[in-house]
Amino acid sequence: MAKIKTTTKYVCTECGAISPGWMGRCPSCGKFGTITEEIEVPAETVKTKRADYQKPIRLSEVRQEKLTRIKSGIEELDVVLGGGIVPSSLVLIGGDPGIGKSTLMTQVAGSLSTRLKVLYASAEESQAQVKMRCDRLGIKGDDLMIMNETCLDNVIDEAEGYDVLIVDSIQAVYLNDLNGSSGSVGQVKECASRLMRFAKSSKTTVFIVGHVTKEGAIAGPKVLEHIMDTVLYFEGQPEDNYKLLRAVKNRFGSAQEVGVFEMRENGIFGVKDYNGIFVSEERGQEAGSVVTPSVSGNRCMPVEIQTLLCKTVFGMPRRMPLGIDYNRTAFLLAVLEKRAYMPFFTQDVYVTAMGGIKLSEPASDLAVAIALASSHKNIAVEKTTCVFGEIGLTGEVRGVMQADKRVAECIRLGFKKVVMPARNLPQVEKYKGKIEIIPVKHVYQAIKILFDNVQNPQ
Ligand SMILES: Nc1ncnc2c1ncn2[C@@H]1O[C@H](COP(=O)(O)OP(=O)(O)O)[C@@H](O)[C@H]1O
Ligand SMILES: [Mg+2]
């Protein structure tokens, strides 16, 4: 095929921003060392008007298609997808190398191949390597088709007529008519949009595996999020057996769903009872920890927040949150200092959400503040107490979403006391008698109730 005439441009591998020349730092996303030289492929020079375009019609006249979902065979994945796989959708599975993307996709392929026509196109591993993994995972997959190909044109040609296509990974495939090596921003973007057109025109569901890169040597999945119907990311520490699969975008369901998986020798499995994962049994003995019922999508999970304060050795106190936003932590420290008269400026502050989970909802504010206050006062919070609520700059405790679901979960798990926003009281009236409800309007009030007149148990 004839090569297309090209020009050079400078692209950020993280966010895809284009700069006029090479720079050490991307002016768009602020990341360092991510700008790379790329070969630009000009858009088709002659754009012709399509004669067969769709004329506008009344909304009432639009023919409704019933959204049927296919069960993937892995329950946790179906939950994250919003109830199952939507036919002809484009799904991106992102995550650090080695986190379990290929393992999960092989299991999905194995399960689906008993009912549907599935093609697993592996650009990274040979057919024999995929077979070895299948054997380890106990997948027979007699009807599963495996292809070892890096040229995406061949994969798409071959995938015609299949119900499901899995491309592992997007950074390892390339298109013949584009310059630039595989993994470059141009290649990755164009490969993804080619797969999108293929998915929509052929009614094939396409799963794309994408590595998240720290060094920016190859383009990360961030640059193609906008093309996808659904974007799922694996989270978790590499040394941890538990992994979280989180939806960050979903055109067919909630974008806050989280699936909990456990990596074992014989595969990756959904965890049904996740209550012990983010909460320790030993809590309540030491000061500085408290449990909050955290809601993600349709789920409520109890998560323990732990804090530790150490005297600052050097002039600058350190703030080290893990799983909680840095700015949110600084904000809560400032509120505690000004509104609850608790100074932290001589202390290094460490805050973690247990089990490697990321808490992004503001409803965990009060729990973080209480855990910090507990460390500051060196008084432990009782094991059977849980806390939730959003905190404003004046120290007021604001109402949160799904308060009744949180309280119901606390009751189910045997908590005895819940400290929560007074504003949410009407939603939880029905639970009176089952759990002690402590409504609060201000963070200072919550601290007084929990810690005043309480003897330090240590
Ligand atoms: N023979 C094995 N026994 C146990 N675990 C293994 C074996 N081979 C690979 N793994 C583990 O499987 C995990 C997932 O690998 P993989 O699914 O290929 O990751 P990814 O595709 O996300 O890069 C790795 O962390 C690896 O440690
Ligand atoms: Mg892999």
C-alpha cells in the first residue's frame, strides 16, 4: 500500500495535546517528559459530501431498539458493565502491566466461546503462550479462536462475522497505512477509532486491553477514553491479591460501579463477601481509625480509614494520603485547625483507605476528619461505630446521597452506632431502634460527642 505523506508534530503521550515543538513539560496536563515526536498523518484531503446521510426525524418516530445484554460469565464484570455486555459496544480494560487484564479477558473469552463466536487477538503473546494460560485457568475453550497478530488490518479482516473480538493490547497493534511505531499516540488513537467503526458496523463487541504507562514511553489509554463506550480500570497494589475493577465511563450504566476481584493461581475471581477486605478486625484498639460506609454505584462497602500523626522533623510538615485525594486531605486539615481548634502544623500526617481502594466521594470527609481527630486526641473510636458525611469550609456537616443505603448496610454488618449528617435524618427514621443514630450539624459537634468524657483506653 502506498505511504501517506506526513509531517512531524509533538504530542503528549498522556493527554494527547499537541505542542509546536519539544518541551520538557506538557503545557496541557502538566506531566514531565511525556512529549514525543510523532508523524502526523493528514486527514483525507478531499472530503466528499455523503449522499446517503440520515435525515432528521421526530423523536417519537425513532424506532427503539431493545438493549439486550449478554452475561459475560463473570458476575463481578457484569456488575461493573452495568448488567452485562452490550452487543456492538467498545470496551476498554486499562491497568498497570501484570495486574490481570489478560487473565480476565481470557476467562471472559473462555466463558463466552461456549455460546458465541469469540476471537482472541493477542499481539503480545504467541498462541502457545495463550494456550498455556488457558490451561492454567482451566479453560477448555474448544470453540475459542486464538490469533497472534500485530497488524490490526488483518485482525479486523479476520474478525468479520464474530460476535466478540478481544484485542490484547492496543499498544502492541499497528495499522499498515500509518507511519509511527505501534504504541505511539497516532497509532493508538487511529487503531481505536478503526475498531470503533468496526464494532458499530459489524455488530461485534470489541474489548480492548490497554496498558497504563507511568513513563509515557507509549501512549496510555487516557488518549482514547472519549472514543470508548465503556472504560474500566484495574486498581490495586501489585503485591496485593485483591484488585478492583472500576468503571470510569459507561454509556450503558453507572460510571461508579466497582467490582472486587481476587487473583489466584488458577485465575481471577469475583469476591462476593468484600466486607473483611477494607476493614481490619483489630480496629478500635488503637487511636486513629474509623469505618465509613462508602457507596460506589449500586454498592455500599465499609472502608476503614487509618491515620497516623508524627512530629515533623524538618520544617515542612508532610501530608501523605493514600487512596484519598491530597487536596481533600489538606482541606480537611485546614477545617479541623480553624473550626475544631486542632492544630496539625507541627505534625506529619499519614492517611490511608485500607485495602488499596480509592475514596473519591465527599461523603467520606467526616470519617477522615474523625480519624484525624482520634489520632490527635489519642483516643480510639469504638469498633462498632461508623461515620459518614460531607464537610464544608465552615465546618458544617452536609447531607449526602444514599444515606438510607449506608445506614442499612451498617445495620446489616452489626455496627451499633452511626454518626451522620442531621440533614439526612428523615431518610433514616425507619431504622431507629436498630442502630443508635447520632445526627450532627458541625464537625466540632461530632468530635465533642465522640471524644469528650471518653477515657483514653491505652
Ligand atoms: N503460572 C502462574 N501462576 C500464578 N500466577 C501467575 C502465573 N503466571 C502469571 N501469573 C500472574 O498473573 C498475573 C496477571 O497477569 P496478566 O493477566 O498477564 O496481566 P496483564 O495482562 O494485566 O499484564 C500476574 O501478576 C502474574 O503474576
Ligand atoms: Mg497482558
